[in-house]
Amino acid sequence: MKKIISYISLILIILVVALVIKHFIPVKVYYASDFGITVLKSNIDYDNDGIDDYTDILLGARADAIRHPKYDSSYVAGGYPSDDVGVCADVIWRAFKNAGYMLKDMIDIDTLNNPSDYFHDGERRDTNIDFRRVRNLKVFFDKYAYSLTLDLNDIEKWQPGDIVIFGKNYTHIGIISDKRNKEGIPYLIHNAGQPQREEDALVKWKNKKTITGHYRWNGEYYDSIR
């Protein structure tokens, strides 16, 4: 019995040490320059703040990660949840807002003009929630963004500010960080209710749900959909 208790105690100690290492000991972070990768900059600065669109989208996503809103998928009349709550899709429109784009407005217009692209099997348009549904974001970005590789081994093709969608039924979404792991695979900025909202999680989520979309916003399309 004493041996069993000792084994259990040892296991608990190992688990505690592992948690301390994971959460409190800094992990070395890498960047594109460490792998000879050129960071792409958009030729558009839509909000004229001196920061290109791709960087603005990255910084907007990071601001949401730092704010660390409570994961809450509640329906909101008027559409926009308060800053202290949100889900994965809220990271996206908040990131776009930081670049000057109102993603809700763009999706509202496109769903009005092209409802058959978005709604099937009795689904109805609802501007309070449509822009917070990943499956609708998938349709929108398929139409109005650059579609890129799904292969994580092409590390130079994954750039800060890119959008990535997971799941065969399109159930999760995030923004690519400028931080990378030792293999050069970028971190993911997303909200799944996890403690760290900007984390080395692309491989984990790929293995969990598969990557089903990788996009880069093309602001040149904006005039055609607003």
C-alpha cells in the first residue's frame, strides 16, 4: 500500500513540475528572420494609420488575445458582443476592425445579395449572428480573399495576419501570429477558451480537426462588396 501511495505521489509531483515548466518557464520564440523568411506586407493601408493591412489584422488579433475575453457564444441582439466576451469568430472581426474593415457589414451585404451562397436546408439570414459563424466566414473568404496552401511544411507561405479555418464542418478559426516555433511553424491567435490565446497550436489543431482553409485578406476586393 505504501508503494502505491509513493507511486501516486511521484506521478503527482511529475505532473506539477510539468505544469510549472509549461506555464511559467519561458519557451524560446522564433520569428521569420530566424528561418530566412521575408514577412509580407500588404500594399494597402485601408485605415491610413501608417500600418499595412496584414500587420493591422495581426495586431488587432493580438489585442483581443491580450484582453482575454471570456469564451461565451451567447446570441447578441445587434450582433456585437461586449469586449470582455467572445468566441473564435470574434477574434476575426475584431482583428479586421483594427485595420479599418467592418467585417459584419461586408458579410451582411454579401449574404443579402447572395443568400444561396450561404444558406441551405431552411437556414435563414440573421445579421445578429451570421458574421460570427465560421461556416459563413469560410464562404466569404473563399470569395474575397487569397486562398493559400494548407501544408504546414511550407512555412514561408504562412504569414502574420493570415486567416486559418479548421474542421470539415468549419468549426474553428484563428489568425496567424508573427511568432514561430523551432520548426518555423507559426503560432495561432484564437479563442477556444484556453489560457494562452496566442500559442504554438497549429499542429495540434491540424491533428485535432484538420486545416480546411488558409487565407490572406485582399483589400482590393473591398470596394466590390461594401
